[in-house]
Amino acid sequence: MSTPSKEAMTAEMRRVFGSDEKRIAHALSVLSFAEKILQREQADSNTVIAAALLHDIGIQEAERKYGSNAGRYQEIEGPPIAKRILESLGAGQQFVSEVCDIIGHHHSPRETETLNFMVLYDSDLIVNLRDDVEPSRLAGMKEKLERMFFTGTGLDVARDTFFGTGGA
């Protein structure tokens, strides 16, 4: 099975997003947190890196089609775009299938998830909390955070990011 390079996937993500620097920056931030979590979690780094770079790849199409960037629309529009990108880069079908599955429900966790999904989910959650929640509100969410993350590493990275400590 062939796996595209991180550099090739990044270039394609940038091409699709064009001048949308906010979306590019978001994808790169999610990638950065995913790579931190991958240092301790035994997920497949190639799958997680691809999912991190491409998880929101359908957002512009969702806005065009539905006038909304709601997660459910991203989950509809993202997988076909990601599939075209990954196939054009020579990715194997099993790899494409797993990455597209993650993208196709990255806002809607199922009862049972793969570790690859969990790492992507936790990484995206950290970035979204960092960018969308006032720091004063985050301080009041310390206990709630423990229930929001799938992985202990994701929780530790979130604690370190928001409170300067990987511990309690």
C-alpha cells in the first residue's frame, strides 16, 4: 500500500484552500497537535497525518452548496474531495478508505472508534477549544475536559496547552 508524503498532502490541502489562510492554519495546527499526541499513542501516523491535513477539506464546498460550514455538511462534502486528492497522490485503497471514513464523521464520533480517529478528534478539539473558547471559560472547564477527550495523551496535551501543565 502506498502512502502519500506529508509534504504532498500539505501541498494539495493548500491548493484546495487557495487563499483561505484561516483554513490552512487550522489544518496545520491540527496536524501539529496530532503529531504531539502521536508521540505517545500507538496510532498509525500516516493515517492520522492525512486525516489531520484533510479533515476539513470539504468546508468550502459545504459553504457553496449549503451556505453553511456545519460539521454535518463538511462530513458529506469532505470524503469525495479527500478521495480524489489521495488517489491522485497514489494512495492505496485501504488507506484512502480509512482516511475518508474519519473525515466523513470527524464531528460525529460513533460509539466505537479507531485510535486513528481518536487522535484526529482530540487534535481538532484542542485547536477548536483554543480558537473558539475564551480563556476565562476554559479555566472553569477543567473537570469537563476530562470527559471530552478520547485519549489520555490528548487530555494531557490540552491541559498543557490551556493550563501549562500536562497533569492535574
